Amino acid sequence: MSESQETLSNLLQETRRFPPPAELAESANVTAAAYEEAAADRLGFWAAQAERLSWSRPWDEVLDWSNPPFAKWFVGGELNVAYNCVDRHVEAGLGAKVAYHWEGEPGDSRTLTYADLKREVSKAANALLELGVRKGDRVAIYLPMIPELPISMLACARIGATHSVVFGGFSADALRTRIDDAQARVVITADGGFRRGKPSSLKPTVDQAVADAPSVEHVLVVRRTGEDVAETERDVWWEDLVERQSDQHTPEPVDAEHPLYILYTSGTTGKPKGILHTSGGYLTQTAYTHWAVFDLKPERDVYWCSADIGWVTGHSYIVYGPLANGATSVIYEGTPDTPNRGRWWDVIQKYKVTIFYTAPTAIRTCMKWGADIPARYDLSSLRILGSVGEPINPEAYVWYRETIGASRTPVVDTWWQTETGSIMISPLPGVTAGKPGAAMRPLPGIVADVVDDQGRSVPNGGGGFLVVKEPWPSMLRTIWGDDERYVKTYWSRFDGMYFAGDGAKKDDDGDLWLLGRVDDVMLVSGHNISTTEVESALVSHPKVAEAAVVGATDPVTGQAIVAFVIPRGEAGEEVEGEAFLKELRDHVARTLGPIAKPRQILIVAELPKTRSGKIMRRLLRDVAENRSIGDVSTLADSTVMDLISAKLPEAKSDD
Ligand code: ATP
Ligand code: MG
């Protein structure tokens, strides 16, 4: 095997274990038996999960995989997604149950029961019909985190329209390309939302975007901030149109494979892809995983996922999964540091949140701010913590468990993607003895593996490419309008396997650890080294809050490791000095071995992140290799790159 074909090195050793709390294990929704049951009869297992939903016509066949990679799940079945998320709970006598506690950034709040939600969604569905939207049409949604966002999504689902939610932080250009790609007939937006204590406008961006988007016939505008907005002929106010509609509407059953939504990936690696999700399989797996991974007890849990609904995490785990399960959720409009850095913990205390689901980037930010902030709040209601979006470094995992979870709560590190629609690899909180930093095992019913470059399963202790070997219900069906790109992007690297783009390793017990994108892997003196392991080693130093590493061309070693490090708030002045940089390099060498020692470390104040909070290493690689910076259109804050580039000439290396 040539050097470049070597699978990923396995450097990080982690021995801490956190078994499930006894009382959680005793009453857990899922026990270890589920793995065997699903392995013995995978399709039977998923058919049983589909029975969680209410079908207006039963399916004839669980899976049609006769034309791979184009899957059909629950063939011939019919259902309505909004009916399953709303009406059936009201019919079951749960109309008075809270679906959403909504918390506005300025401190205003709204409570929506399932009965309220049914009325609001019905009115919005009738409004869309009045605007001429029909089954199969596309509707773009560009809203802040206000109740009208899930209401609009469910209204689309109710009439069989396909929604395309575009994150409210995107530019007019990004919005227009997404509207165009989907040929949306209607755009739903707001005057603006509140962010960092101020109104932040959205409507002007929409005006710019639709000015040359000929598919758009109407723009439906929610009043949120009350700021003045320019009006055009296409505009209609939510308060005028939706409020006068009847709150009665009969949901339209659709085929299990009817398109529910299009969602663009977050664009960490390049140009976003319009991922298509359909109805029956998607809702089955989001409902099952939300119930299983968070051990959801809908009668008593208060669940909060802090993601933006504009990302897949919000689609699956704020809207569809929790509502299908009849859960009570929290939605928060704003940023974690408004009016102060305790806002999230205040929300948890206020609503007595029991399950909290967030991203490693947020956890590391809270670490940087200091443990004394959450210590001021009563977080004793929490019983399960979740993480998604990036590999969680062991240090961040342990901090999360100890500081937020009072050392009691299991942490579930959930691996999945926009493309997978739902969680695929994760501990089960009542079953798994968690390892900090490991996503552990594929969920029951999911067949995932780590393979070498020939597609052969790697042995325990080895690293390689993460693949999914059997279709799963919430899998993407295609890239919108581009079947060829779908096949090429996901199904051409390994025969008959879905390749996710991520690297992973199996430890000696066969448990899975995510190692970051394979595109980011560094080839140093013939060893493939994952960015995740070096970053984790850096973050395990007590003075480091965040780190990103990339491989830069090096005349001696092929590639050399360049690290960008954000020190913790309490680290003090010395972090700029040469002694500190040496200390960090030695720390990495001690933790992972000399091969992983960074050639260069740059101390920075921020890292370039996508708007979903993921580190964009490709831009750092441009800096490290002195190239001009690539596409920054999905970057959250474009000034960050200037600050980092300015740092480069002063960076020094020892040895
Ligand atoms: P694009 O595909 O456009 O570059 P993206 O991959 O960032 O964007 P998402 O679908 O939001 O868009 O992110 C999925 C990716 O996030 C995964 O492929 C993986 O790299 C990373 N990820 C998500 N959860 C985890 C996790 N628990 N551990 C490790 N990595 C994770
Ligand atoms: Mg991706």
C-alpha cells in the first residue's frame, strides 16, 4: 500500500468511561436488545418504527432498493406529516399540552399548545392555498427563530408543498440562488428578528433577492420587529392574510415518497448542495431517533435544541422529530450572550429543561467564558445532554458533562448530516457506557462501517473512511434537480456504499470515533493524521479554549501541521510568548507522539466558522499556504479572515 493510501493513524488514547445512571438505565426507552432485534430483521425493525406514525394508507413494501442509489421507503403508503406532528396529538386528548415554549431575545415569550399549533398551521395552510400554492409547489422560508417558522413549515407539509428554509443570516445572493434552484413560488419572511439586543432586518434582503427571481409570485411578511419596511406589489402581510383565514383545514395525505423539503448543506467544504428529503421514511427515523437517543419521555420532559431551524438539526430535532413524538420543546430566538453570557442557562432554569442539545462550538465558547457563569443558575432539571455538528473533543465533552450536567447527565455525541436526515451514530443514554469524544455505535437499524481505500472494513484499532452500507429511512433521495451529482458525490467512491466524506476510527472495542473530513486529513512524513486528534490534544491543554489545525505543504515532511489556537479567557498575558507556543507543541507531542507536533502555532482571537458554527479549515489552509482566500460566502463573519491573515508573518516555529 502506498503512503497516500495508508488509512488514518490512531493516535489519541482516552480511557475515561461514563456508564449510564442506574435509574435512567432501568426505565430507558431503548435497551441493548434493540441492536440485536434490528440486526436480525432490519426492515422489520424499521416497519415497527413506522407504526409510531399514523398512516392514511398502509404501505405495501418497506423498502424498494431495486434502483440504487434511489431508495423508496414505505412504498405505496400515504400520510400527512403535519397531521402526524399536530392533529393526531390533539385528537388523542393532548390539545392543552405545550408544543413550544418560545422565548424571544428581548424577553417576550409565547406558549403554543398542540391545539394552538393546529389552529395556526391550518390558518397558514389556508393562506398558502389562497396565494395559489398547490401540492408539489416549492415555498422558500427566510425567517428568524419565531413561531411562524415551524408554523410555515408545517403549513407547507399540510398541503403537500415542499419547503426550502434558508437560514436568516444568509445574503441576498445566497437566498436568490436557493430560490432559483428550487423555483419557489412564494417566499415567507419577516420584517426582521432580534439579534444581540437589536432588530436585525430581513425584508430588504428578500427584496433584493426576489428582484430578479421570476419564479416568486408572492412574499408573505410576518411583523416581528415593527420596523418600517419598503413594500412592493408582491408583498402581503401575514397579519392581513393569515389572521383572517379559517382555522379549519383538512390535511392532504401524500405519498410516503412525496418531497417534504429541500435543504442546502452548510457549505463547510464547498458549494452547498440542495438535499431532498421525503415524507414517510424521514418522519419515521426522526421520530424514532429523537425518542431513542434522548430517551424522550414526552409526558414529562422539556426538550431544548439550541440549533437554528435553518439547519438540518433544527428541521429534524426542533420541528419534525419532537412534534411527531408529542414533545414539549423550547425555542429561543437570539444569541447566547444577550443580554449577558448567562442567557442559555437562564432559559434552562426558567423552563426546567431536562434535555439539552447543542454544538461543540457553543460548548467551547462557554468554556472560554468560564464555568462561573453557568454556576449561577439552577440547572438541576437537566438529565441528558447532546452534541452535534463537529467532533466533540474529550475536554469539551467532560466540561459539558461536569459543568452543565453536574457530573450526572450522560452526554450523547450524535453523528449525522443534512444528507442522512436523522442521527445515525450515537450512544444510547440508558445503554452505552460513554467515552468522551466517541460517537460509539451505529443506532439500531443503521449499518455503518469504517473502510480502507479499497472499501474493506478496517480492523479494530484502525482508521479510514466512514461509510453507510445499507439504505436508511431518512436518507436523502437526491440532490434537487441533479440526480447525476447525487450519484457522483455520495455513491461513486465505494461500490454500493454511501460515503459520507468523514474519516473515522474504530477503537479496540470497535467503538467509532469521528476524525473530521477526509479532505482535511494531513499527510505528515507518510502518516495520515486527522485534524480532530491534534485539535483535541491542543484543547486538552488547560489554557486552550479552541483550536483548528490544517496541513500546509512542507519541503521536508510533505505536509506540516499548522495550528490556530484561541486561549481561554483566564489564560492571561503569557499566551503571546514563545515559551507558551513551545509548551503547546510539547503538550501535543506528549499526548499524541512527536509526529503530531505542529510546525507552527498561531494565537488568534477567532476562527473562521460557517454560519452553522463549524470551523472552515479550507480557508485556514489558504492562509497557511499563503494563497488568496477561497469562497467565503458561507462564512459567518468575513472580517475574521483578515485578522488571521494579518497574524501570519509574525508566526514562528521552533525546531
Ligand atoms: P457541506 O457538505 O456543504 O460542506 P456540511 O457538511 O458542514 O456542509 P452539514 O450537513 O450541516 O453540512 O454537516 C454534516 C457534517 O458535520 C458531517 O459530515 C460531519 O463532518 C460533521 N458532524 C456532524 N455531527 C458530528 C459529530 N457528532 N461528530 C463529528 N462530526 C460531526
Ligand atoms: Mg457535508
